[in-house]
Amino acid sequence: MSKSRKPALFQILGELSGSRKLIGSLAKNDFKTKFAGSYLGRVWAFVQPVVTVFVYWFVFEKALNAGTQSTKQGIPVPYVLWLVAGLVPWFYFSDAMSAGTSALLEYDYLVKKVVFRISTLPVVKVVSSLFVHVFFVCFMLGMYVVYGLFPGVYMVQLVYYSFCMFVFVLAVSYLTSALAVFFRDLVQIINIILQVQIWATPIMWNMEAVSFPPAVIAILKFNPMYYIVCGYRDSLINHIWFFQRPQLTLYFWCLTVLLLFAGTHVFRKLQPHFADVL
């Protein structure tokens, strides 16, 4: 089969495999320059999420304690630990999703270069966001230790669920980054969707404790981030292996693979027109 007849996903995977060093170099540079010009520089990448964690904790655990008891029933650990296990993956998803969508717009000068492999740009953004994510996974584990809950063997699943999230975000980013070149309002639309999705994902509230109709609960579980957030909590709190949730695992990977094929196909179809529009 000739290269032109290969599915776009396999073409792009081949390009990424041959550009590993370039992707690593660009991702490091992207992270370094993200806060260039500010006095504290890269420190802001870590300060803002930490502040967010403690703001949410204070509001839901202290200020609104009486009004949130029903949503906290059944949580077997201090609320702040349950909360941070949901917020840490969400921080990565939100940051990588926003950055991946605007990847081609931000690196328009590279898109116009004939010899540059444009397919690496969404990956650069998604990898760049990993640096902060690794720090916050360590920060989260440190919080558990401080509270006397030492991570066990189930903790190894954090690598698996982080990989799941990486692949899912990359799949969506190929689609959204390509469409954003022609419809730039999509960047703002994605940001609005993320603001809504954080509440549709059970991060601040316990889905198992609310009195929603079963149909509503089922719909909310179709959110792929439910699988990720639930997985982080299974790894640190519930001590459940990912293969003990076969239906959710199968659904997540079927959706992710479908999005990978769709996203890379759209990206490859629109790629010849990127330079003309940018």
C-alpha cells in the first residue's frame, strides 16, 4: 500500500516517530517560553493550580460545609484528598486541550515552512503540558502522605490513566487545531466548553451521592473525563484496578481510537490549506 493510501493516523504516527527529538526540544522550549517576560517566570505554571486547589477546598469544605454534606456522603477520605485527585487530571486536560487547539495558530511561522512537519505541533503542546502535570502528581501524592495515606500498588495506574488522558487530548487536538485555523472562534468556544465540563465531570461533587435520575447519571458517565477522574480516585482511594471497570474502559478506548482516526483524517485533509489561511 502506498503512503498516500495509508490512513492519516498511520502517516502521522510515522512522522511523529521520526521526529521524537524535535518534539522533545520544542516541548521544552514551549514550556520555558510560556511565561517568559514575567518576573516569576515558570513559577506561575505551578502557583495558579495550587491556589485553585486550596480555593475550591476552602469553599466546599469550609465555607459551604453545611450545604455540601449530601454531595460528600460516601467519600472515605478527607474531602481535600478526594478533591485533588479529580483536579490534578483536570488541570492537565484543560491546559493541554486549550493549548493543543491553538497550536497551529501560535506556531503559524512554522506552518508556513515547507519542510517542517506540521503534524508535530499539536503533540508539542500536549507534551509541554505534561511537565506541570508530573509536578502536580507528585504534589498530590505528597498531600496523601501528609494525611497519613501512603500510596499502595494501585498507584501505578496513575501512569496508565495519564497515558489515557494524553492520547485522548491528542486525538481531540488534531481535530480542533485543524478546524481552528479556519474558524478561530473555536478557541474561545473550547474554553467555554471546558468551563462547563468541569462541573459536568464529578470533580467537586460526588456523583454517587446525588439524587439524579439514573438516565442523567448514565449520560454524565459518557464524558470521557469521568473515566479519567474516576481512575485517579480508584488508584489512590478506592483501590480498584482499571480492568475491574471493563465497560468504562472499553467505551473510553473505542471513543478515543475513533477520535484519533477522525482527528488525524481531518488534519491531513486540511493541511495543504493551512499555510494559505495563516
